[in-house]
Amino acid sequence: MTSTAEPTLESLRAQLTGTVLTLGDPGYDIARSVWNGEIDRRPAVVVRPAGPADVAAALAYAREAGLDVSVRGGGHNYGGAAVVDGGVCIDLSSLQTISVDPVGRTARCGGGATWAQLDTATQEHALAVPGGTISHTGVGGLTLGGGFGWLTGKHGLSCDNLLSAEVVTADGEILRASAVEHPDLFWALRGGGGNFGVVTEFEFRLHPVGPIVHLGLFFWGLEDGVEALRQAREVIAELPGEMGVLVAGLNAPPAPFVPERYHFRPGYALLIAGFEGEEQHAAAIRAARSGPAPLFEFVSPIPYVELQRMLDDAAPWGILGYEKAAYADGFGDEVIEVIADFLPRKTSPMSIMPIFAMRGAFTEVADDATAFGGPRRESILINIDSIAAEPAPFAVDRAWVREFWEALVPFSSNPAGYVNFMAEYEADRVRTSYGPAKYERLARIKAQYDPRNVFHHNANIPPAG
């Protein structure tokens, strides 16, 4: 006889090796917290799994109870996709085990690991996976959306270096996706976001990096905005493709390497990271000194793990955050004029505009090799962020972000931007970010692995048909 009993928390707890948390339980508020302090959602149930079987049990419980599902990796998504009111949150922070094979140059890490944890483990062997630029970002969310940072020019995106993934599908099946096992799912996971299942383990290719790398930072005031951005354009054009580079509009931090008189001063920074020794880096930064004189500079060897977390203070946990982004083919004069016009209008000293140069190894991967939605050619990605500790300046700068983005759109090669830089998932932007061919292929794969669209709290791709 088929049971008609309603699923209970007691029955769920009995099935799990991991932990179940509900409102009032110790640890519940920590489990539901995410990086963006604006997000305040209360799941009915938080499951911290001990492994993939627990994830499958949590999905079965949610299905039987008719509850929405969200998946929390690092909890860094601006839109708070990791938590859903009244639903089941699968909190992967319980899955942080990392193992490194220095001989085979591979690493495996749990779906809840952060880049700080993965970098620490791999740097013990002077190896690294291309990651992001904020170390408390989760490995899972960044990789599934693409993942770029300092090593993108040298070794490609995070998803380009994914070798396999352990995935729990919507119906609870536990699969290993790779180039030879479920290759269609493996293709979709590399850029298609969290649409296709819960990734409980990632396996990456490692590359020799560090432990010491080289950094050059140059800072100009707002009054030199046009000249500084043109100088950055010239520097990037001549920079070896394997070097890391970031342009940012921001307030100078109160860091030891910043002269005190420039603390919190708004302006433009050019950061150049070198991974092939001091001589190559010295040659590269000479070009940065050939234009308008910066207010200050900082050139030094630096541990790779410090490079990876040097921007952490710009995005502290619990801050209020909102963002939009757009691609451009480069620092054209029109784009520079828009940036120089809008950057001085920000209100919060924490609001920031990082610009990522997509070049080198990133461009060498075939466009259809992965599901990543960005153009696989040399370009820049302009990310505009409202970040503030208080609601009033945050609201003002959220409007500033939207106006700034709208002013860039006429000069953008892909105004939809990048799915990892979306605080709001407008359907047209998600579709446009992938382009029609990739989007349709992703929708067909979605229909195979998640036909009921269980995983829809993300940059969602509804199943075909």
C-alpha cells in the first residue's frame, strides 16, 4: 500500500548523516546568512549535508513537501539566490574537504569550499586553480558561472579548468560529469550556473603558480580620469597576455602602502600582476609610468594567497550590495567618457567599478567548448557596484549603478553582461548573456536533468518545452 503520510522533519533527520536546522535552532541564523546584508530570508528548513546522499534526501523531502529549493555554496551572490523564504536551503558549507594531488596536478574540493581554502591548500605545492578576486567567494558559484580573476589571461576561466563534477540531479540521482561521462551535463556546468543540479564536489586541473608573484598598483585622482583610462588602454594593449590586469574606479584604501593623505580619495587604479618573475613584471610596469603621473604607486613581490585576498576589504561580509555589468570591445573613447562622467557621481566611498580585461588564454578556448556566456575574444567587462554600510547611500548608489549601466549600453558589445554579475535575473538578460544557440542548447539539457525546474533560484534557464 502506498503511504500518504506527509513528510516530516523527523523522518528527514532520520535519513541524514548531516544536520537539519529550523528557526530557533542554534546555527540557523548563520546558515541562512549570505554575503549581501540586504538579503534577509528565512528558509523553512536548512540542510547541511554530509555528502551527496544527504542532498538527494533533502531534494526528495522538498519535492514531497512541495517546497522551493535553493542551494548555498559560498553565499556570495548579490541577489541572495542561496536562500529562499519558506523553502529548503541546501547549505553546502558542510562540504569543504579539499585534497590535492601535486604529482597529477589535480585538486578535488567540496561544493561549499571557498577560494581562500582552495588557494591555501594548493599553494602548499606552489599550484593554483584560476579563481576570483575576493577570497571568501565560494568555489561553486564562481566556477558554475564561469569564474575569472588574476590568472584568467594565463590559464583561462575556473570552468575551463574543471575536469569533473559530482552532481546530484533534481530527482536525486548522483552522477559524475566529465568529458567522458555525461558530457552534455559537463558542458552545461561550465558556465550554465546552478541550473542542472547540486554540485557536491569539483575536480580541477592545477597549474604552477607562486608562491611569490609580483604586483604593480598605480593610482590616479578623478581629475585625471580620461588620461588615466587612456593610459590603461595603452598599457593593456602592450601587456603580455598571460599577465593579470585589473582597472578599478574606487576610493583608495587606508592601507599601509597608501600615503595617508590619499586615504579614501576617489580615483582610478591600474593593477598589474606578473607570474613569470621580476624581470618580466618590471618591463610591463614601465609602460604604466610613461603617462600621467600617478598620485602613488606600489610595486612589490607578494605571496599569491595575498594577491587573492587583497581586495577582500572592499567587499566585507554583511555589507549592502547591488551590481550590474556590461561587456565592451575595449576602452573606446566613448566608453572612457561615460566612465569619467559617472564615476565621480557615486556617494558611498565603498562603491566600486572593477573592470576586467578578458585576454590571453581566455580567448584561446573555443566559444562552443563550454556554456560560458561571454564573448571569447579580447574585451573588457565593466562591473558597477553599489556597496555601502548604510541604507541611504546604498539606495542612492543603486540608482547610480542603473543609470551608469544604461549610459554604457549603447557602446556595449554585450549589455547583458555576465551571469555571476547579476543582482537581478531579468529573463531577457539571462538569455542575451548566452546568445540564442547556447541558450537553446542549455534549455534542452535542462529539460533532461531538471524538467520540473527545481533549480530556479539562479540565473534561470527554464527547460525546453
